[in-house]
Amino acid sequence: MYATSKKNKNLALFDFDGTLCKKDSFTGFIFYALSRRHIIKQGIKILPWIQAYYLNAYPAHAMRSKLFRAMFSNADALELQQIAQEYANNLLSQLNPSLLKQLKQHQALGDEVVLVSASVDVYLQPICSLLSINLICTQSEQINNTYTGKYTTPDCSSEQKRQRILEKYSLHYYSVIYAYGNSIEDREMLELADHRYMVGVDKTLPQLPTNIQIAI
């Protein structure tokens, strides 16, 4: 089922890590939520894959899945969600000011704003609630109030970003589509847009109407 939309409304799609957020939020969450002892213990178990990843011999999407399972299997859901809410509040101060201003301008114009990220829902959902935007991301599995460490969706990167967007939004309902990313994993999402912005490549953000008041 497609999200409710109105003809002549615009759609703005934002990647998170490296785009709206200035840092690797997933690694940051691991160090925020877990003890150093736990991180080292679990990290040793997957050390060959970590080394392969840094040698560009193991793909990022597979590394994220393996890392999430190693670190968060059997985590208490209520406890981790409380930590995630605290992390989300702290992470707001680490957002890219120019991209955050652009996001808020989209909101002020009445555009549909969506965060589209390969990172997990555990902490991205609280962030999107704080920003009052929609979310498409990698979904994590819970059974009996416990995180299993597994995903219930494929890693939301590259082609998966495009597929998940098209599953949720009928693009012909929108007048103009904007997309903001920073890496090759955003390429398929950017190709959907009429106006796109790649961090580190494009010098200027897409021009939006400026005769509105924006609260930052």
C-alpha cells in the first residue's frame, strides 16, 4: 500500500550516515549502548570479517548484518530502546547544519520528508520521531521482547533503497523528487530524483523557495 500523498506535493529523500549525520551513527551506537568488554569479546569472534572489510574484501552490507548480530543478539528490547532514545537525543547535535536546514525547509514547504538508511530502526525510529519525518531503513527482529540480532528486511542500501522507496511511495503522485546522499550505496536512490545532491561531489544544495520562516 502506498503512503498517502497529494498531487503537486514534493518528496525529499535523505540518507543518514555521512549525509544528514556527520558521523557513522551505527558504530557510534555500538559504543554508546554496550560495554567495552562486550564489544571486545564479540568483536574478537568476527575479527576475520572485520579485517576483510577494512581490506575491501568483505562488503559493507554484509558487515553491518554480521556486526549487528554479534553485538545485539539477546539484548533486552525495552532496555536497548531506552538507550536508543537517549542516543537519538544526543545525536541531534551531530547533524550536518546545512542538510538539517534543507530538511526543515522541505518541511516548511509541506514536502514529504523521508529518511532512507541502511542503519537499523532501533535508534533511527526515535530520531525520525524527534525530527517529525518518515523512515525507511533496515528493520531488526524482536522475539519475546528480545532482539535476536537478525534483520527482518534486507540491508537497506543500494538497490534495496530504490525498491523500498518504490514499495512505499508512488512517485508519480509527486511533482518534484529530491534526494540527498553521500556514497555509492545511495546511487540508486539518487537516480529516482529530479534534483539530487551528493555530499563531497556537488557544491551546492538544490535551490528551494526561501520566502518561509524556518526554525532550527
